[in-house]
Amino acid sequence: MREVTWYKGYIAADIAFQWLEILIFFVWIKKLAAGKFLTALVCLTVPFYYLAYPIHSFYFSFTYWGLGVLLLIYILLLLQRERERMERRSIVLAQLMLACFSLCVCYMLFAPVAFVCVWLELMWGGEKKRRFSAKCKETHFVFLLPCALGIYFCYFDFFFGQGTSILGSIQNEGGIYSNLFGNFILLMPMAGYGWIRGIRKKQPQAVCFTGFLVFAACMLLGALYGRISEYYFYKNYYPLWAFSWYFFFCGISILYKKNRELAAANLGCCLLCGILVFSGIDGRFVSSMDERNGVDRHYSEAFELYAWNRIYRSWGAVRSVKRAACVV
């Protein structure tokens, strides 16, 4: 009974973290909304974000992926608060230290890029008048505990304790959803626009997104040459999904202020495709065409993960697993 009780606690905590991830993503993009229309668009954006990679990780109990993205967004919110001087600097630095350590022990794959982003922001972002020596002291304060304890727990205790290495571990294959770019097709134009504008303003979100893109490109090369497994390569898509929706909304909000007709046209195309897919019209035509022509064609490539999650949900696998803990 004790093991069942712990399992129930795990499921309850996992569900609570799902709500927390939704809330923190809402807060993250809500800062970009100005006016009733964009605020309403935030409420429409959050479900589309959550019903793909976040709920997929929940279905397959990859809790650490969702927590890693949650902590990453929290770190970026702290950097934004530090830049805007919304709290005392010492409090924000202490929160950054704890958040970096939590990310490192939660999921170490996301930690290197996040650490570089925090370091760049503390050293060259924000207030320009601060002395270089003061910035170095603050950076050492933020990274001393996360790096020391992270290296001990993650590398010495985990890798060396099991007799493995980092390079050996990232070659291990595993089960993971894989789609190279299909789910990002509709987000790419506006997300790219918002990302470029963020780079010009030296926003920490844009710097971190750039870091994850470079990291994913390096891992792609490693996967092509057999040095890195596809399993670890596709794990980068979970933070990339959050960044893509953030900069998609960022691009829409910027374009809405400059050219509302063009912004409405972009949103209209995305909504039309979504309506055709989620209403079942797309699937009905695909299935009928397949039966007549004997070929397998997939028209809703941009919504494949949503369909994947819906099919898995219809099997009842998730509900049976969750209810098993409650029944026992």
C-alpha cells in the first residue's frame, strides 16, 4: 500500500505541475499582449501550445521534460525582471541561483544553454554602467552553487557512479515522438519575424532561443554521423516548441501594431488550417482518397502531434493508468 500511495502522490504532483506549466507559459506571453484582442489571443494560444509537446510528455510520464521547460521559462522571466528592475537585485540573483540548480538536477540536457544565456545577460545585458568586476562577482554568486552541486550530482554521482560517460549516454536510443519540422511549419514565418526583432533588441529570450537552435543544429550533425542518438536530438524540441509559440505571438503582436491586415491574414490562415483538421474534415478526405487510390497521404503534417495525442487518448491508455492508482 505504501508504494501505491507514493504513486498516487506522483500522479497528483505531475498533474499539478501541468497546471503550473500552463500558468507560467500564460504569464510569459501575457507580457506581450497589449489590448483586448491580443489578450484574447493569449487565451487561444495557450491551448494550442499545451495540446502538443507538453501534454505528450504528460501522457508518457516524461515529467522531467515538462519541468525542464517550466524552469527554463522561469529563468527567462527572472532575467526580464532583473533587466526591468522590478525587484531588488540580490533577491533576483538568489532566485536565479536556485532556478539554475533546479534545472541542472531536473534535466541536465537543457542546463548548458540556459547557463550561457544567464551568463551573457548578467555580463552584457541590462544596466551598462555597472562595473565589470561587480558583474563578475554577481555571476560567480549565481553559478557557484548550481555548477558545483550540479557537477557532483549529475556527473560524478550519476554518470561515474553507473560507470558510463556523457558521450556514451547520448548515443542510447529510446522511444520518442519524431517529426523533423512538420509541427513547426505554420509557426515558422511569424516566429522567425519575432525572433529577429528580439535579437535586434538583445532580449534574453531571443538569445536563449538562438542558443537552443545552435545546440539542436550541432546535435543534428551528431545524429547524422551516428555520434548522437535521435532520442536525445528530439528532446530539444520540447523547449523549441515553447520558444516557437512565444516568438510567434511576439511577431503577431508587433505586426498587429504596424499592419493589422497582414497580422489578420497570418492568423486567418493558421485558424483555417486548424479548423479543417480539428473538425475532422481533413481526415475524412484523406481516408476517402486513400481508399480509392491505394496510397497513404498525410495532408495535416503541421498538426501531426495533435492527431498523435488524440489517437493515444482515444485508446484509453492514459485514463486506465491514471485510474489504476485511484482504484487500488
